[in-house]
Amino acid sequence: MFPASFEYHRVSSVKDALALLSQFGDEAKILAGGHSLLPMMKLRLAQPAHLVDIGAVHELAQIQEQGGRILIGGLATHHSVETSSIVKAKLPILAECAALIGDIQVRNRGTIGGSLAHADPAADYPAAALALEAEMTLENPGGKRKVKAADFFLDLLTTAVQAGEILTQVSFAALGAGTGGVYLKHRHPASGFATVGVAAVVTLKGTNFDKVRVGITGLGAKAFRASSVEKALAGKASDAIAAAASHAADGVDATSDTYASGEFRAELARVYTRRALEQAVARVKA
Ligand SMILES: Cc1cc2nc3c(=O)[nH]c(=O)nc-3n(C[C@H](O)[C@H](O)[C@H](O)COP(=O)(O)OP(=O)(O)OC[C@H]3O[C@@H](n4cnc5c(N)ncnc54)[C@H](O)[C@@H]3O)c2cc1C
């Protein structure tokens, strides 16, 4: 399968990328790892006339810690997130999530910015970004704006990233004392994507929940915060987990396909939410 013809532009700065995006408008697309865009182009589901390759914008690939926050450049590969000593120490749930994406070839090329901007309904990072309350920095010719994960995923393959914008950084608060988190997924046996994936981050006060954040991917058209589960656990002890997790699929139009029916996905969401919450509690750091 071959994509439709296109013009290829390789840039070495965000400024040059933004200039090309504004010059070519809707006809241009950013190329990062290419592991979602190129398959779409081969299937002719995307036919950009211009590809703006940001692969050489090295400053976008950095991972650093600043003022208690972990800042991950949009071009950081899944492999670099998985193996970063900063991420492993301060956000182990995110390193684990990255390690579960695809296979080593995919992780070596695919980027966190590409995954979040593409917003595949079965992608892994969106669940973790929601549970970790990540903040995305979007750059456009007029400057920068920040969008919280809760406002970022709008619909199937649709995010808050507007035409001509680049997702340059994803910022996370490091997990502190009293907090534990985990990402679990039921892996699609062929693609490795999440049939359903659940990220849970919990903060305990004594033996009771002080804060609970649950992000779910794979169940419906977009990843979401399971607010009914979170509310059901407010102030409760961990014996409330099973009942709360039974609300994981509430109000979601669950996707059915040849591998998994909507009912099966909904049940996976409930079971994986319960397991993720139990494991997150067990991981709470003193
Ligand atoms: C065989 C295979 C298995 C996979 N398995 C999994 C899996 O298990 N879990 C999973 O989550 N994913 C999986 N993926 C998807 C993979 O993680 C992709 O790499 C990722 O979704 C897209 O990242 P990318 O850097 O390749 O983006 P690209 O394909 O280059 O771009 C994707 C889209 O995002 C836009 N874009 C890219 N970067 C930016 C940016 N910085 N700012 C704004 N827009 C941008 C592009 O214009 C394009 O529209 C798999 C892919 C393959 C091919």
C-alpha cells in the first residue's frame, strides 16, 4: 500500500515548523514517529499534501524535572519515557504505561506528543495522562497555551490541538507521599493496543481515600475520567473499591468490534478498574 504523493519538509526548530504549518494550513500535517500517521496515509484515510517532519527538533525530545514537575517534550519516544530515570523514579505509572505500548520498534519511533495528539481510542497514554492530571503545552504562531488533560480529549481522534499548533510539552506533577498509581491493560492480541486500559492514581489519608483519579481508554470513542468511580470512593476505605468499580462503564457508549463486544469491554473496564485501584492502594508510598 502506498500513500498519495506529498511534499516532505524536515525542520530543526519549532519556529520553522509553525511557519510551514501556517503557510500550508489544512494541507499540512506534522510527522513525528509516523507510527499512526503513515498507516493512515497508506490506507488513504489521511492525504496531507505536505508533511512537516519535527524529528530533528531535538529540544522537543527532552525529559526534565523542574519545580516538582516532570516535563516531557512532545517528541520524547515511548522508549525514552519507559527508560528515563526521572520518570521511573517520580512517575513509575507512566514508565509502565509506555513499556506496554506496542513492541520495541513502535516504542523506538512513536512519541508521546504523537500519541496524545492522535488520540486513538485504544491508545495507552491518554488514560495515564487523565489519571495523572497532565497539562499539555500547545504552541502556535501567537504563543503558547496550556490545556489540562480533562479538556484535551474531545472525541474519536479529536483533541484540543488546533490546526497549526504543535504539542510541545506534557507536564506532570511527581507522585508524592501518600500516593500510589498503576496502569493495567487488556492487550489486543494482534495490535497490542488496549482493548481496555485503566490508570488509577490514589492518595490516602490514613486508611481512607483522600483523592482518587481513574482514567480509562479503549472502552468508547475517547479516553475519559471515570468520575462516578472517583465520587463513589470519596472519603471511603479500600473495602469500597469493588462497589465503586462497578460504575466504571456508566454512561459510556462502549465500542463493539470483531474482537470484543461492547458488553465485554464494559466488563473489562469494571474488572480492570477494581484491580487497578487495589494495586494503586498497595503501592501507596508512606
Ligand atoms: C504496530 C503498532 C502497534 C501499536 N501499538 C500501540 C499500543 O499498544 N498502544 C498505543 O498507545 N499505541 C500503539 N501504537 C501507536 C503508536 O504509539 C504511535 O506511535 C502513536 O500513536 C503516534 O505517535 P507518533 O509519534 O508515531 O505520531 P505520528 O504518527 O507521527 O502522528 C500522529 C498524529 O499526531 C500528529 N502529531 C504528531 N506529533 C504531534 C505534535 N507534537 N503536536 C501536534 N500534533 C502531532 C500528526 O500530525 C498525526 O496527525 C501502535 C502503532 C503501531 C504501528
